[in-house]
Amino acid sequence: MNNFIYTKAHSVQDAVDKVGGKTDAKFVAGGTNLIDLMKYSLTRASTLIDVNPIEGHHSIEEKDGGIRLGAFVTNAKTAYHPLIEERYPLLSRAILAGASAQIRNMATNGGNLLQRTRCYYFYDANTPCNKREPGSGCSALMGYNRIMAILGTSDSCIAVFPSDMCVALAALDAVVNISGPDGERSIAFTDFHRLPGNTPHIDNNLLHGEVITSIDIPEKGFCKNYSYLKLRDRNSYAFALVSVATGLELEGGIIKEARIALGGVAHVPWRGKNGEEFLKDKEPTRDNFAHAAEIILSGAIGYEYNSFKIELAKRAIVRNCIMALHPETQLPGAQPSA
Amino acid sequence: MILPYPIVPDVTDDGFDTQTVTLNVNRMKIELQILPWVSLLDALREYSDLTGTKKGCDHGQCGACTVLCDGERILSCLTLAVMKEGSEITTIEGIAQDGQLHELQKAFIEYDAFQCGYCTPGQICSAIGMLREGKAKTRDEVKELMSGNLCRCGANNNIIDAIMDVKNQGNYE
Ligand SMILES: Cc1cc2nc3c(=O)[nH]c(=O)nc-3n(C[C@H](O)[C@H](O)[C@H](O)COP(=O)(O)OP(=O)(O)OC[C@H]3O[C@@H](n4cnc5c(N)ncnc54)[C@H](O)[C@@H]3O)c2cc1C
Ligand code: SF4
Ligand code: FES
Ligand code: FES
């Protein structure tokens, strides 16, 4: 870890001012990703600005029929909040499928959106990586790419974005609220993270010095028919190989609206809008879900060791849609129902 | 020998100053002069002589460093000590009271829930936090919510047995 100055921010404006023009000043919230990366010297900061003392963004509140999640609320408090458990159980399940209880007690909602990839080569400073060192090359393309992306990749980077919470937020049509040197703005969740293109070192559309203050989720929470399925090498406490968030709205045995988002397959939480369109006004049958899965994965490209993910993702979509018909069958940690 | 990462000196002569940090650990005030990048784990082990909390991975992956912070279980390895000024920290040294072992400590002995004992302080702090959270109802849920604490010796089944016993007795406060 490099040496740095530590300071606390007491308001959003204070945080923005403290960054000023310093390109290597960073905010720290839960620290669970940033401190880890700094300990490996994969990232460095001249100044760490602690955003936790900032007032006004530490609560979960009703907002225009939906919910506003404060950026500095922890992942654990969000997942177990009565309003979230009751109205957005998909979000609750997705958060609880990620990391461990201790990490969720520290990790914040804002920080979760900004966690960095778990690509092995990104974490190994001795190997080329365009995300860590722009222009150095991508070791994963020809390397051991078992955990890498199958959708939206580029020749520059095939890393996946590792968050679970964000897969549910993408399915729920969330909006990210931001304050920065030029005032306030909001970004639709599906526009927040970026595909790698030829700038894989830029993970998202947040600008340097901007603070995420809150995340809004609209009224529709799919609390009757929802499911989050996370497939991974261990039952618990591992990142997803493939995960799926599904919300269904059924009326008279017909699908009125479907939301399907995938984790572990792309540089962003991947929303399957084309498959969702197909399912509209159809019956919730295995065949229809399988057809939707084919549509969502139609552009997928496998690399040497991760082609299995294409079939895995299709089956996960079908399985998760069926689980969403009976959410009460879900097991802890987002395992498949019995 | 080639070291994979640059080693950073602990004390600096380039303008980085130590800060005074007051931590409330095990109901005692501890005043420390430390540099901002000292983790809470190192502040406890290296600067406060509280070596009960263990350093396993130092990267959030094993749970050995779990302590309670304002009643909640957290990882002290990914926490900067300077960020915890004013918080109430409880480590394994603060779990027994008035010479009496905590029910979980007794259960760990009774159920043979450790071999080398390295993960035990973290397991016990984590289990106390988990029971307080009150979210786990079934054995499967207890396993899931204790999955952040790894045991290299493989004592997991006995650890879960010990926790289930204390949970079922309901006498853990
Ligand atoms: C062992 C381990 C396992 C994990 N497993 C999973 C998993 O299975 N699933 C999963 O989803 N996640 C997992 N995580 C990741 C964890 O969820 C993230 O590290 C966490 O959500 C990050 O939040 P934080 O508050 O700790 O962020 P920090 O580490 O404090 O910050 C992360 C980044 O965000 C910036 N930042 C933080 N808050 C703001 C803000 N409000 N505005 C602007 N910038 C900000 C910081 O400057 C930094 O660049 C795991 C982490 C570990 C260590
Ligand atoms: S996949 Fe992306 S993060 Fe991984 S080595 Fe290639 S450029 Fe780096
Ligand atoms: S030492 Fe902190 S989690 Fe391993
Ligand atoms: S008892 Fe040895 S690591 Fe758990």
C-alpha cells in the first residue's frame, strides 16, 4: 500500500472540494474493495477521503412510490430493511448472495457499484492487463479465461463485472443519483456501467470527483414472482460464474412483464431486453423461457475455457424463471431450489 | 529474491505524519499514534498487544480477523484504524466477562469445534454477531451466514454444532 493522507468529508460539497483537481485522490466508503486493491498496490491514492461522515445519505426512504437507497447505507442494512424485504425481495436476495456477512456489514451501496473486476490477470501486477495498465495488452484473451465474459466483449478486455447487487438493480430499472463539481445528475442503471470497447480501464460513466449520493428504484418491485440464482464453484462465498435476476408480473396465467438480468457474463450487469420482449403476453412455460434464453444469449462468444458459460447461462435463465413462479422454494445464498 | 509488490516503509520521512487515534476496545480507551494506512487488525495486534484477533489472508477472504464494531461483525483487515475513532470494538479478549467464558466459548470446547484454533477467535466473534442479527433460523441458514469464516482444519461441522446448540438454548446475550 502506498502512503497517503487521510481526511474526512462532512458534506458532499466538502468531499467534492477535497478532491479538487487531485487526480489520485480517492473516496473511501466501506473500504472492502479499495483497501484490498491498495494492499496489492494495484491502485494508489495520494489522499483518501472518508465519505462516511457525510450526512443525509444514510437512510432508505420512500420516494415517488418507489424507494431511495442512500449511497452510504451498508449492503446488509439494505438487504434486511423491512421495505426492501417486502417490496423488493429480489434486491434483498441478490445482496445476500454476495460476499460474506462481515463484508456486507461494511460494504456500502455506492461502493458496490464501483467495485472492480476479479479477473485473475487484473489482480496479478506481473501480467499485462489493459484495465490496469492501458495499452499493455490483455492476458485473459489467450490465457485461462474460465471466469471471463461471453457477451459484449472486445479485443481489449473480456473481464466481467462481479457485483450481485447490481444485477438486481439492473433488472429493477434503478437510477443512480450523483453530485459533482458541476452539480447534480442522474444516470439510468443500464447506462451506468460501460462495455470495455478500447477503454477497458474506464468501468463506468462516473467522472472523477463525482460522488454517488443515492440509488432510486421505481415502484415496480416484482415482489410476487422473483428469483435470484447464483451459480459458482462453491455454494457460498464465491463470485458468480453466472447469475440471473428474474422478475415476472403475471396476470391470469399470462406474463405481462418480464425482467431478466445476468451477472458474471459481461463487463456490465447484462439486461436481456430482447428476451423480455419475447416473453410479454406469453404463457410462463419452460419452452417459452428456453426460447427467451436463446434470444438473450444469441450474440454470445465463448473463449477457450469459458464456452461452457453460454449453455450454463441459458439453463440458469430457464431454471430461474421457473423458480420465480414459486419464490418460496428458494434456498439461502441463491442456490437452486430443491 | 524478487518481491511481487513494492514494500512500503512503515515510518516515513516524506511528510506523512502519524495521527492520534482513540479506539474503544473491550470497554477500554486506547490512544494510539499511528499512520493512516494502519489497518484496525494491525492496530490491535501490533500496537495494542491484543493478539487474539488473527491475521489469515489480510484481504477479506477468510474471516480470521473478524471483530465486533458497534455490535456488528466486520473484518479488521480491510478497515483502517483511523476510520474507527469513537467506535466500540470488541475482540475475542473482551468476550469472556467476570472470569466467565461466553456460552459460545464453552460450546466450542464442548463440541470440539477447533483443531489448531487459528480461526476460532474470528469464528466466535462472527457467531456472536450472527446470533445478534437474528436472521438465521435453520441450520442451512446458519451455515450460509457463517460462510465468511473459513476453517483450514475442517472443523466446520463441529463449529456449526456448537453454534446451533447455543442458538437453540437462546442464552447468548
Ligand atoms: C472476499 C470478498 C468477496 C466478495 N464477494 C462478493 C460477491 O460475491 N458479490 C458481490 O457483489 N460483491 C462481492 N464482494 C465485493 C464487495 O461487495 C464490494 O467490495 C463492496 O460492495 C464495495 O463497497 P465499499 O463500500 O466497501 O467500497 P470501497 O472499497 O470503499 O470503494 C470502492 C470504490 O468506490 C468508490 N466509492 C465508494 N463510495 C463512493 C461514492 N458514494 N461515490 C463515489 N465513489 C465511491 C471508492 O473511491 C472506490 O474506488 C466481495 C469482496 C470481498 C473482499
Ligand atoms: S480481461 Fe480485462 S481485466 Fe482481465 S487481463 Fe484482460 S484487460 Fe485485464
Ligand atoms: S485476515 Fe481479514 S479476512 Fe482474512
Ligand atoms: S481450527 Fe484450525 S483453522 Fe479452524
